[in-house]
Amino acid sequence: MSSPELHFPVWETRAWTLQEFILSKDVIFCYCFTGDAMRDVNLLKENGSSSRLPSPTTELRTPTLDRYRSSSTADKSTFVLEIGAKKVTCTFEREYMGLSLSSYLKNDMFGPAMNQVIGRSTINKMLLGMRHEPSKTKVITTSVMLLSGRKSTVPEDMMYSVLGLLELGDFKVSYDVGFEEARMRVFEALKPDNLAAVLGTDWGCHQETANKNNDSALPRIIGSEPTIGIVRNVTTSSAIYTRSQGTRITSRKETFRLWKDLARTQSRSTAVVRATLGSQSSRLMVMFCASVSDTPAYATIPTSAIPEEDIRPVVLSGESRLSDEEYFHKDTKYDKVVQLVELGVCFHHALFPDPGDEKYSKHTALLTLECEEPATSVVSSGCLVNRGTVLILDASALSSPVTVHTVL
């Protein structure tokens, strides 16, 4: 009963099952074991509940089976089927926080897989919440965000498996075009409000094809490490993608100074933030920012001279910025002026356990793209180059008017 198939079922790793789960009204998990595992199944169930009483067992003979035994509770049923010397045990469970209860019982919360366990719990709570309180924005955002952690036999199905969730039921699918081409076609077909919800679901910019497709603002789906401990509840008004021009976003944009400061208490909570936001291997980092648009002098004065009330903690991906060694080395500086383009307002779960930081434990935050002005004249004038996603732990951080921006 300690098999990984039970506690980490392959069902939760497949691309197509994501859409199946979200669109289902009810979910029942079935596990089959060779032999008579009735006692083990019941013990596993009893260890995971407050009741230690064994479940009542019924034994029957049928025209096709030599022996049939069943044991049932309110949320679980187990059957042992016997034909001659052959025995098979089947157990059926209703979902518990998005999975079967048995899949949680062997998890080592404080072991080496802590991030995976916390991240998995966060994912399943989000999925369960969407099924009981469906929201178009949450469904689209979360489905694309979680798809990157799944697999499909056919590469194109990494996009086609969520067409129903993306409201593209009439999309003309083509195979033998490769994942990248399928991805481009799907993003080009998305409605402006749905594409706006998708932006920022991948926290590392798509550098490897940025020059070819002008699409670094879009999620990669395959090989990305999204941050899942946030729930988007307000998105930018619209967005449209074309390969020749990039992603046009109708939103707010402001200039900020972004820097690293290990002396601040929030910086020491980086490990907690990584675990709580569900990141298993991506390198999330805690930094700080101040609006240069509001106060131009903040671009050049020492960061220690910026008033505390104007400094906002941010969580960002370190993929295209600093290695872990550079981030935690006190002599390595990170201090730059960037353009932050608004993507939407989020509820986040970035816990800062230090005293005095309760206001950041669960707060409304602002999801943005960190952008830079292009360094060469090859890029169209007025375009911005995406460097990754930044979560500002203050939804009121931007006050500029809504305009149209093109992000490459």
C-alpha cells in the first residue's frame, strides 16, 4: 500500500485529465491491486480518519465470481474479487481536496519533498475551488498555469488538451505541426480577454524563441515553472497576440526601481515563500521596489534613503536575473530601473513569518511583467522586452492611466 501509484497517481500528471477534472461535476478515484488488499485498504483508511472501527464487510458469491467481498463507508468502497486462485482488490474513493484521501496519507510534510507536498496541496485546493465556484478568469489562468507541470504523448496535445477551458471548442486542430506551432496558433486564436488572463502564468520569460516569434510575454507550457500560490481575480482589460508584433496589452505601466536587500526581514523568508507559492524547483526571490514615476529622485538616491512607506516587497523569478549563489551573496548587487506592466490583481499566499509582516501574509497583490526598453534599433519603436513576472505585494502600487503596450 506504499506504492507511488497510490500516493502520487499518474492521473494527476497527464495533460488531458486537467480539463476532465475541472469540467466534471463529481470525481471518483479507483485503484486496483493484485491480491487481497482489503485489510491494508481498511487500515490505511482508518489511519487517516478519527474512527478506528473496522468497516462492515459483506461476502457474496455470484455467477461469475467464486467469491465477492465488499466493505463500504460514506466516502470509500472496497471490493475483493476472486476467481479460483486469482484475487483483485478494487477501491473507490470520493475526492478530498482534489485527490483521493489515500494519496495524501503517506506524504512527508517536513521531508525532502516538502515543497512538492505544499505545492500539490495548493494546486488541488485551487482546482477544487474552481469546480465548486467556477470563475472564467480563474479557470483560464489556472489551467494554463498548471498545464506546464503535466505531460502528453503527442506534443501538440499540450495545447489542445485545454481548448475547452480556453473557450476554443471550434478551434481547428492540426497534428504533425509540432508543439511550438500549435502553441502559436492557439494564442493567436484566443479572445482578447482570455489572452489577458493567460499572461503572466509563466514566471520566466520565453527567451529561447523571443527573437523568432516575439512571444516572451506568453507562457511556454512545456518546461516552465509557474508560481501557483496566487489566484488572479482581476485581469487586464484586453490583449492580442500576433507573431510579427508581439503581445499588445491594454493596461497600466510605471517605472520602478527594483533592488535586492538581504538585510530586510522579508528577504530571509525566501525559502518559506518558495514552499508556500508551490514552487518545486523554480528560484523565486524576494526583492523590493519603489515607484520612480511617483518620485523621480528614487532612481538615483541610496535605497536606504527611500521612505519605508514607499517601499514594497516583491516576489519574482530568478531565472533570468540571478543564480541562488548570487542572490544570497551579500556583495552581489542587483539594482535596476524597470518598466512594470500590469497584468492583474491577485490573492497571494506568500507567507512572511517575521513579526511585523502580518500585512503581507495574505494580501491583495499586483501581478506585472518586468520589462526593459530594447537595447537595439532592430526592435520596433515603443516595444518592451519582457524579463519575467513580478508580483508586487500591494495591489495599489500602480496609479498611472491605462494605455496600450506591446511586449516582446
